[in-house]
Amino acid sequence: MQLAVPDSSQIQSGASNLAGDNSIALAVADLRTSSVVSGQTASQYHAESAFQVGEQISYATAQRDAAQQMLDSMNKQRQSVEGVSIDQEAANLMQYQRAYSAAARILTAIDEMLRTAMTIGASTTG
Amino acid sequence: MRADLSLTSNLVDAIRNAKETQDEAIQQLSSGKRLRSISDDPAAAAQLIGLHSSSAALDAYTAGTATVRARFAAADSALATGVQLATRAVSLAVSGSNGTVSAAERQSIASELQGVQDQLLATANSQFNGRYLFSGEADSSPAFASVNGAVTYQGSHPATVEIADGVQIANGQAGNALFGSDGSNIFDALSGMIQSLSSNSSPQNSVAALQSSLNQLITKRVSYGSAMSAMDDAVTSATDSKQRVDTEQNQIDGADMTTAASALTQAQVAQSAASAAFSKVASMSLFDYLPR
């Protein structure tokens, strides 16, 4: 950082040209306790603005959190409807596999029966 | 049950919450401050801004008053020398007024008085940090100048300094209030006396003038002592106020270290529990039990 006025003696501290005149510096110092914005001191105004902005942020954050919670709960509801249960599907799969095996067994049985039936004629005529 | 996905998302939430709590606790422990943003507690933030402003003003008053006080101490010690010189001058004048004193003795008293006058002028033009102590606001030039034997005041009235809220004091005394106005100052009294003695006459009239100049110097010097004790009081009171402001700031913004530390531990436990549960749940499914 570079100072615009490197030497304090270059600051005009008083209304006159006398070196020890500090009337301007005193007036500047007075600003701290003077009503400069909306009937308030700069510090009061700063504090009030910070309070208002802080309240707004806090309100907006609470609203965002509420909306987020709503969204989360909706998502969960949706998932409970559209989502698949891996365990349920695995159980189903097992069931279908068993059904398939059973059906395949029946087919095998029919096939064996037909095969046996067809050999009946062959042995008597042969 | 179809809540597989929401179960994992619940665990992710739990882990995220635990991390947030940890971050907050670590922030509080490392900074010692409770508030991270003005939205954490807007009313407290507003109070802190006011307190910060008071605190800065108190620091400025303390530092500024120390500078002024150093200047007053230098001035007071210069005035102590001035009072000594003036007292010496009065006693010389009294012995010079004695009827039995010879012309030669008067001559030697006159030359000694000349020396006293020179020293007194140098004292009245004392400097501190390159500024003349008794020139009022015009402190870049000497308070008194001797032109053709007449010593006149070159300065102005003293500036005002603020040592506490609404407490303003004069930045010392003007040289002409201490050493007398032009035409009737202590230097004129000394010159008159030196003239009388040199012409071998009794400096009777000048003795009274010198005595009253000395009294004026003594009286006015007292103001430096009382101003310095006022400054000491102001600094003491500023230090007390600063302490109160610091305490109040700490009450508003100071983190409760014990609470923060235990919150951190709890959050760490919660995070590792949720992470462990996550790894279990994520790896667990009926498929693991199906023959491949």
C-alpha cells in the first residue's frame, strides 16, 4: 500500500496556515459523534444497516433451509414410490428362477414321456 | 421396503451435518469468536459495531493524550527553569536596589541580569519535537523575538485538544499569558532594570514589575500541572472504559470453548458412526447370499 500523503505535516489540520492549528482535525474527529446520516452517527447507521442486512440474510437462510427440507422430503416420498428395493428384486428374481426351473422340469418330463411312448411301437414291430 | 435410496441419502445428510458442526466448532475454537457472519446474530453484530467504534475512539484518545501530555511535561519543565531564572532576577534586582551598592557592583549585576534575560528568552522559545512550546498555534516559529532590544510575542492563541468525549482543553498557554504582553512583559521589566543599573540608579520601579511578572509566571504554570492531572484522569478513565468495552465484546462474541470442544467431539463421533453405517448398508444386499 502506498500512502497518498507520506508526511503528516502535509495535512492541512487547521483552517489557518498556522502549524499548530488543529481546528479541521477537531472537526473531523467531531464527525464521529455527529448525526451525519438519517439523524444518526456513522457508527449507528453502520450498526443499523448491518442489523437489517443480517436479519434479511438470516430470514433468507431460514427460508432456503425450509425449502430444502421440503425438497428432501418430497424426494424421499418420490423414491419410496418409484425407487426399487434391491432385496425385493433379488427375491423376485429367485422366485422367477425357481418358476423357470420348475417349468423346465415339466418340459423335460413331457419330453421323456414322449420319448418313451415313441419307443413302445418300435420294440414290438422290430 | 423400497426405502433403499432414501436410507443412503439420510446417511449422507447425517455425514454432511456432522461435518458442518465440526467446521463451526473448529472455527470457534481457532478464532475464539462465536459469530461467523452478521446473519448469525444480527442484533449482536450491530452491538459489536458500536462497541468497536467506542473501542477505537478510546484507543485514539489514549494515544493522543499521551502525546499532548509529553508536550505539557516538557513545557512544565521549561517553565520551572523560567521560574528559577525569574526568581534569580528578582533577588539580583533587590540587591541592586540597595543604596549601599557601588556603581561597579551595579554594573556587574546588570551584566548578570543580561545573561538571565537571554536565558529566559531561550526558555520562552523552548521547543519540543521541533515545535515551539509557547507560540500557540503558530508553533513553527519562536514565541518571542527580540527586535532592537524590545522583546515581542510572535505567536497566536493556543489550539484546543480533545482528551475525552466532549472534554477539550487548551493545548498549553500562549507565551504572552505566561511571560506578559508586549510592552509589559518580563523581558521589558528586565531591560528597564538593566538600564537603571547601568546608569547607576536604583531599579526600584522595575523590581515591582519583575516581581509581578514572576507571580504571573508562577500562577500560569499551575495550569500545566492541573492539565496534566486532568489528562492522567482521562487516560485512567479511558483505560477503564476500554476494559469494559472489551469485556462486553467478549461476552457478545466470545466463543464458549468448552461447549465448542465437546460439540466437535460429538460431531466427530456422529460422522464416523454414520460413515461406518454407510459402508455397511451400501455393501449389503440379498445378492450377496444368492448362489452365483
